[in-house]
Amino acid sequence: MKCNFCGCVDSKVVDSRQNEDGTSIRRRRECMKCGKRFTTYETIETTPVMVVKKSGARQQFSSAKLKAGILRACEKRPVPMMQIDRLVEDIERKIQNNLNDEITSSQIGEYVMEGLKKIDEVAYVRFAAVYREFKDIESWLSEINTILKDKNSEK
């Protein structure tokens, strides 16, 4: 495994742990050249799932793109990285368990919104603003009022 600090390919595994649901193994590695530590994940290789975009274009599902979108929504919010990783894993699992080789980008967006709503309301509204393409302040207010109604009905 190549060190992302110095590029050396010689490293040793310091710690290995299976994630909670047993779908991947997290390995802490130490570079033999610079001594810095980094994390790698080992997962089962699956059949690629194609994402059907709104335009009709198709592209291979990328968990890195999914995580980047979630990170943008959670920027400057008190959301631990572990929660974001868990959300990405949950969404990936839903996509793989779908048993189809295609999924719409809107379905992935719904999965993200469902997860973010439980994690952080501000991140949820940020993501919803981009995903649902809010055009004006009324769109924002409508979404915020929906959250407030849901919150009040839970009490």
C-alpha cells in the first residue's frame, strides 16, 4: 500500500478491525520510510452499479463522490467523520442490496437526505437546497417548516 505522505510502497499493518456490520476491514498502517500512519479499508469487490442522472446520462457509482457531497453539506458543522463514514456505508449497502445494476441519482439523493436528517438538520437543509434546486427563500422556508413540524410531532 502506497503511503499518501511520501509515496513509499513499504508499510506495515499496525491494527486491523472489522467494521460493525462485517462488510469491510479497517487497517491502520505505518510507513516504513517516513513513519507516518494512515488508514486503508478492505472491502469485497462488487458488480458496478450505474447511476442514471437526471439528464439520462449514466456513470458508475462512486462512494468517493457520495462522500464528497455529504462532506460539503456537513462543512463547518459538528458532525464526526465516523458518522459520515457510517452514512456512506449505509447508503452503499442499500444500493448493493437493491439487486439492480442501475439506480437513479434521485434515489441516492433521497437516501442521503434521509440520513442527514437524522445526523444534522443544517447539513440536511444545505443538501436539500442543492438536491431540490431551491430557487428562492420560500423554498428554504418550506423545507425548514417541514423539519419543525416533524420535530414537533415527535414530542
